[in-house]
Amino acid sequence: MGQIHPRSVPEAHKTEEVLPSTSSFPTAEPPEQRELFRDVLIALESGGIPYAVSGAFALRQHTGICRFTKDLDLFTTAENSPAALSCLRQAGFECEVRDPVWLAKAWRDGFFVDVITGMSNGLIEVEDLWIDRSRPAVVYGVETRVLAPEELVASKLFVTRRERFDGADIVHVIYGTYGHFDWNREMELVGEHWEMLFWALVLFRYVYPAQSHYVPANVWRELLDRFESAIAQPDPRADFRGSLVDDNMFAIDVNEWRMANLLEETRERRLLRVKGKSSRSEGYQGKRA
């Protein structure tokens, strides 16, 4: 028998995490969870709060993939988030702002709903047009709306952490729309962070090489030209952006190698905008056009 490596984990202490496989079959959910999600949607619809469902439910709408989820992701603007939380409190839910940059939670009986106003790194924020462009859907028997595929992809571009990576979701959304995707809108959403989209599209090309035409030739050309130009003429102001991707995996760059912490800077700017928008929305009563 060979010698055991000194860093190996003893068999008795090993735990095997079973990750779910992609499937089109709905998963069983606790009835309390379904009831909570339904009650949340009914409350927001009754209150006229502008919002859209995202997460697993939007993914299913655009791809047919069913995935068990412990929470319900609801996207709204920073201006409308206070009204949404007030509406949910009146409906009997506990609510708390967990991160003023992007996240609040509502819960009951151990089941949660996330109220999301942007990305945690502060780069992408939910705007009225996200809600206006959302698509009609029925979730748990409630007539509501889910994010359009373009906004759904944008919301997942920076979910690139060690413990969670949404690249497969992005690839599936592009494939699942069968070429009916508004690339002008997507380019508008990603703005200066087009490299994150380019990276996702390279992954799409690798996964579905025969469907490369789902991404129009002019989009490929524009991104390739931008990339070639960026390589040939690097921007001296862009020294390090790793913390915007994952602040844990790139912590050493900031903490020990003393590189600029862009994550902190972008979150501070976003927080200032959120505070300004929240103050303007005081006394707002939710109203859907």
C-alpha cells in the first residue's frame, strides 16, 4: 500500500457534496416555500410594485431548465426597493436590508426572498427599463413578469466566484433563445465591461460550436476588434480589476500586493447613488404604469 500524502483528508472526515444536474424536470419543493413565494408575488402585484422575477424562474422561462431554489430573486430599482419592502412588511414578512448596494431580504418560516437592485460589485444596477422589458410569466399560479434574456445575462456576467459560477446559465440562455436575442441591448447593458461578455461568448462558442451564428457576425467582429485594440494599446489606468470579479480569490492582490481596490471604489460610488435615489423615493407609493 502506498504512503498517504500528509495533506490528505482522512476517509472518516470526507464529505461528498452532490451537485444537482441540469434537467427539465421540476423538483419537489416544500409546500411552505411555495406558499411563501406565492404570497410574496401576490403582495407585490396587489401593491402595484414594479419588479421582475429573476433567478431560477427566469432561467426556466428562457431555457426550460428546472432547478431547485431556496429563495426567490426579485429585481427592482433602488427607488422602488423601499416601497417593495414596505409592501412585504404589511403582508406579514420580516424584512431587512442586508447590503444597501444591492440586496434586501424578506422571510417567513425559514424561507427567503431576495430583493435585488443591482450587482454586489456596484457595476450594474437595475433600472426602470429592466422592468419595462420584462416578459409576462406565470409563477406559482400568479401572473407576473420575468427578466428578459438580455437583462438576465447581464445580471449573471459577474457571478464568477469560486463557489458559484453562472457561465453555464449564460450559455444556456443564449442557446435557448435560438438567435432571437437583442445584442444591441446587451452591449448597452455591459458598456465598458464588454470583456466579461466576450469571455462568456467564447465559452458559448466552445460549448455550442455549431450554433456560433446565434451570435451575429457583427457582434463577434466588434468584440474581436475591441479585444485586439485593447491588447495592442493597453490602458495604463487599468492596472487591476480582479476584485470586481471575486474579492476573495483576488484578495492577495489587494491585501498583500497593494493593488488598487476597485471593488471598494465602485461600491462606494454605487452607495452614494443609492442613498440619493432612496431619499428621492421617500413617501413613494408603488404604482405600475
